[in-house]
Amino acid sequence: MSKNINYTKRESWGSSFGFIMAAAGSAVGLGNIWKFPYVAGESGGAVFLFIYLICALLLGFTVMLCEHALGRNSQQDAVGTFKKIAPGKKWWLVGAIGVLASFIILSFYSVVAGWTLAYIFKSVIGSLAGLQLTEYSGFFSNFISNPVEPIIWQSIFMIITVIIVVAGVQSGIEKWSKVLMPALFAILLLIIVRSLTLEGSMEGVKFFLSPDFSKINSTVVLSALGQAFFSLSLGVGAMITYGSYLNKRSNIPSAAFMIIALGILVAVLAGLAIFPAVFATGMSPSGGPGLIFMVLPAVFSKMPFGHFFEIIFFILLSIAALTSAISLLEVLVAFIKDQLKWTRKKAAIISGVLAFIWGIPSSLSQGIWSEFLFKLPGQKPKVFFDLMDFFASNILMPIGGICVCIFTAYIWKTNNAITELSNNGKYRYSWLPLWGFLVKYIAPIVIFLVLLQGLGILKS
Ligand code: PHE
């Protein structure tokens, strides 16, 4: 994207590689490293992994191709895309759901990203050093239940996100991501090695890799689906928006494949890094949103140069969170800029401030507001934070995914989508017709059934 925004000519990526890095940067984030292990831990481990993989490979890939094709074809924001392809119809509401979901996700995402920033600081000043294994959980709970400190970190994170989105992302994000991805891999591998060599770690490997199919139930399947969409940034218009900055020469299918592969790989590596350590340190895999913050410092404390790796890890995690948060904010900014014709700067600042304010109750719900529970039919009572996550990830994202498939298949028509994806026949992938079949018949129906089952609307 150019830094000097020219309102008559739309911004675009510098190169296909830049697009892959930015889209992979959007996909790989807290969802893969923070959320995946804790949701998997609460949902039976290996069974969850198994269903997650199916959802990500089959449904995630299908929806991602739709989103990229729609965005590149229309060269518009999430709402404008539907308006342009189906003028005068109500389909733009699908884009509007995406904008709403992005806003909600950004609100609680910045809370967790604030925790990671705080953990960089805490590692640097040595507050995590010298704790006993059992003390890491208490340390974390104390921190997140404080009514002020986490909100300050959340605001710092939001300010950084807004500054980058205002400045334009090409030179910043494209460059950073190229260094970040390999570094993140390397450090995850190191953690895995240490985690696997801890005494008692094999229980964790078993928990994560050997599925007990008797644990499958509709709630687990819905969380795995929600997690697949969340970790791949689908169903909220982010991939439509990023696709809209693509030029007509880029090879979308190969880019989408790389993005999915990276997203899945990082989630699996994160699971392998965490679960062996969870069991080795005697913690519980269903430790909730604090899981990695409680377990990883314990692993680092048992590693040579652990303090150094701890700092690097939280820095990388923060940057991974940043590249995802940028894409969430970009959905809002592109929408406001294209539809309401505001400047990028005004759009970014106002959306950032509003998402920050909406995030405050999520932060407080970890402490002084933890007694305010929301009861949804068929679900465990949830604090505000979990409610926002559930609503966005397990309801809005799957609905977005269903609508994107239906729109692509029946309104835009699969043939037009295939023409877009194959660059007018230049890349004739033999599986594209199969993809068309998935978009038309399989993906929307499967997602719909999972959603109904998971919400307890269909009684099994
Ligand atoms: N995929 C991101 C992550 O895993 C979160 C995200 C969701 C980003 C939706 C953009 C859109 O952290």
C-alpha cells in the first residue's frame, strides 16, 4: 500500500509475497498461539485438534478462496464488495456483520495483546524470575484482575495499532512479517524441545495427539469450527479487505494455501509447546485464557538462557498480535473510508478509540466484574470477555462464512469466482471445480449444521 494515500487510485500490495506475508500476519496471531491451546485444552485436546484440522483444511480453505476472490474482483471494502457485485440488494449486510465482528474481536483482542505487552515489560524487569512453579498462575491472576494496569497496556497496544494503520502498511508490515515469521517458528521450536524434555511431558503429548473420540460433542465441534475461522481470520471481511488490495496478476490459490498452511502449522506448534509443559508442571489443560501466560514462564524458568528467550517470545507474540489487530482495524477503516469517505486517519482513530472502550468491560470481567455472568441457553455461564469471544467467533464468524459461500455460489456464481481465481484461465488448477462444489453444496450446509447443533437448536 502506498503511504501517500491517493483517493482516486486504490491502495495495493507491493508484491504477491507482501500480500502473503500480510495475510499470514493477519491469520497467525494470538488465535493460534494463545487461544488455540486453551480452547483445545478445555475441549478434550486431541479430539479438538482433529476436528480443527478438518474444519481449517476443508471449510477454511474454501471460505478463504471465496473471500480473496470477492475482494480482488470488487476492489472494495467488506460492505462495498457485496454492494458492487449485487447492487440494490441487501447482501451488503453480510459485509456489515463482518465489520461488527471485526469490531468486537478487536475489542477483546487488544486486551490479551495488552497482557503480552505487559509480559515483555515484566520479563525485562525480572518480575517473573524466581517464582515457584505454583506461583505463576497466581501472578497472572493478580495481574489481570487489577482494574487499571491491564487497561493501560491495552490502550498502549491500541495506540500502536492505530499509528501503523494510519501510516499505511506496506513498508511497516510487509517488512516486519518477513523477519517475524521465521523468528517465531524458531522460538516455538526451542520451546517445544524444552517442553518435551521435561519430566512427565509425555502425558501432554498424549493429551494433544491421541484422540479419544468418545469426547466429541456438538459444543466441541462448534468451538473447533469457530477456532478454525478465528485463527484463519475468516468470516469477518478481513480476507475480503486484504484481497481487495491484490493486483490482477497474483496467484490467489497458491497464496491462500500458504496462508492456511502457516496458520495451521503455528497452531499445532503452539499446542506441542504448551501441553507437554502443562502436564509436566502439573497444571490443568483447562486453565482458560491464562494458560500460556501461566505455563510458558514456568518452562522458560527451566531453560538455559530462559530469561532471554522469554523476553524474545513475548516480543514476537506481541508483534504477531499486532499484525492481526492491524487487519481487524483495517476492515473497519476500509469500510469507513470507502463507504463514508472519511480520511484514513480519522477512520482509524475513531474506530480504535471505540474498540478500546468496548474492550474495557472485557478486561474488567477478569477481575472486579467477574461475577457478572451471562447465561446463554445450552452454554456455560460466561463473563463479558467470553461472551464477546463466543458471540464473534462461534456465531458471527460461522454465519459470515455461510453467507460468503452462498453469495459466491448463488449470487456471484461459482464460474465467475473460478475465472477470478484462475486469473482468467491462466492457472487452471484441476481441483477448482471441486472447490466450486464445496462452496455450493458442502461448506454452507456443514457450517450451518454445526452452528445449529452447537447452539443446541438441533437436538441430537
Ligand atoms: N486470525 C487472528 C489470530 O489468530 C485473529 C483475527 C480474526 C484477525 C479475524 C483478523 C480477523 O490471532
